Amino acid sequence: MIRKEELVLVQDWDKTFAKSDKVDHSKVTFVNRYGITLAADMYVPKDAEGKLPAIAVSGPFGAVKEQCSGLYAQTMAERGFLTIAFDPSFTGESGGQPRYMASPDINTEDFMAAVDFLSLNDKVDADRIGIIGICGWGGMAINTAALDTRIKATVASTMYDMTRVNANGYFDSEDSEEQRYAHRAALCAQRLADLKAGEYALGGGVVDPLPEDAPYFVKDYHSYYKTDRGYHERSLNSNGGWNVIGCESFMNQPILKYSNEIRSAVMVMHGDKAHSFYFGKDAYDNMVNGNKYADNKELLVIEGASHTDLYDGGENGAIPFDKLQAFFERYL
């Protein structure tokens, strides 16, 4: 057995959503191939019998499992799936030092380690495992589906391509060699500043108080991460954010390069009012372009939904859980 770190896990219910009386909840841990111990909440349908289909959930990028990934996991457990919502490496209750770093490789491995855990769980049918990635973890989920042949179905909800936004800026507004060079130079200078200071500088979470001239997408984030709706004390986005250099390696590592070789089922789910909608549309187009297995791929557009409406449903219950259930029941 691979040795695990002993993590100190909160046992009280500290989620941003109400606890369901239809599922059993427990804390679990597992190890990725880098030896980092990950913490997760596991949700099991009450009175479940036999081996169950299972789903691993993570995201958004900079959130914790007590926020919307846990909501997705608990709701899908109410619908008959064994689920886990996990904190990625270096964040939340999971291990990994230094804190608040991100890596396209390690974060993809986090999803694969979750599949490892589910595959070896006595309550799970190892031939019926799926994943859900939210926001930046939607891109990670697609990347994992391209690598992990054990995954039978994947949902990318309100997804970001973190490599694209880091390299090109929002809406590809900084897509030039000159701007990327300046960004790289600033990050290299920050590395030395951090070493001299003896600590990593934080980039800052969602801005608060909200400026009057804040862009629409910043207001959308603020309405979730900085209010009672979604604030959590361990969430990077709700507090100090990632390290300034935390996402440095995303700039030259496109994670979706082989998405058009995914054979398993994938649904990209996005609101048409989300500032991030272009990520989802382009990811779907690239995934089906030249793919011999395009028939089980789907782009589900939620009319009127913003980016964070697919975090927790927003005011109008925008998350189409009935469609998620039907998708996973079909392919698991």
C-alpha cells in the first residue's frame, strides 16, 4: 500500500449547501502518483445495494470541495451514484507543499488518482466510472478523459481552458508573443522576489469590495465567492487566491491537444451568458474535429445561464441535473 499522509480533516458539516438526508457522507483520503494525499467527501446513496456506478468531481479552479463540487457530488449521489468531491493537490484539506500551486500534470493526475480510488472501492463497479470537472477543472476533466481509458463518461461544466487563459489572457486579448514575453518576464522576476522574501506572494482572490466599474465576469464571481452564497474560509478564490507564480507552467502546456482522440462519452455544458462560453464551444469543436468517436460527444447550452449559475444553480436552478443523470446512466 502506498503510504498516505495523515491529514487533519474537519468532521463537522461546513459546506455552502444543505446536508441531504438521502445519502451517507464520510471523509476519505487517497494518494496520487506524486505521493500527495488528497482529501475528499464521499457520498453514498442510503440503503444502496450491490456495486454502484461512481463519479469523481472537482472544481472550480481555486474552489474547495465544500463549495459547488460537493453540491454536484451530493446531488448525483441522491440520484443513485457513489460520488466523491475532492480538493486538488496543494489546496483545501489536501496535502502538498508549497500551498496554492497548480500544475497541468499534477492536477490531471489528481483526477486519475480519484479514479484509482473509486476503482478499488468495494462499493463501486470499476467498469462504470465517470468524472465531472467544473470551471478550470472542466478543462482538466477533458484532458484526463484523453489520458485515462478507465473513464467511461465525462462532464465539463462551465469550463475554462486554463492553459489558454494564462497564455492569451481573457477573451484572447493578450494573444501575442510580446505580451506573453512580458508576462513570462514578470513571473521570472516574481520567483526571485519570493525567494528573497522567504515566502510566496499571493495573487489575490476575487476582488472585494467590488469596484463600480468591475467587468461583468468579476461581478459574477463576486456574487458567488464573496457572499453567503458561496464563501468558504478554505477557498482560494474567496480569500487570498493562488500564489502569483502558482499557474506559471500553464502558459506553454496546452492541455486539450489530444481531446479529439477521446473515445469515451463527453458532455460540455455551458451557459450562453457565461463570459467563459467561448472556452466550452471551442473545446467541443476541437474535440469532435476529426474524432472517429464523435457520436457520443455533446455540447449542452443552458440558455440565460452565467458562469457561476452552473456553480450552484443561481437564482433559477440552472444546473440540469436531470440531464446529467440521464447522461451518466446512459454511458455508465
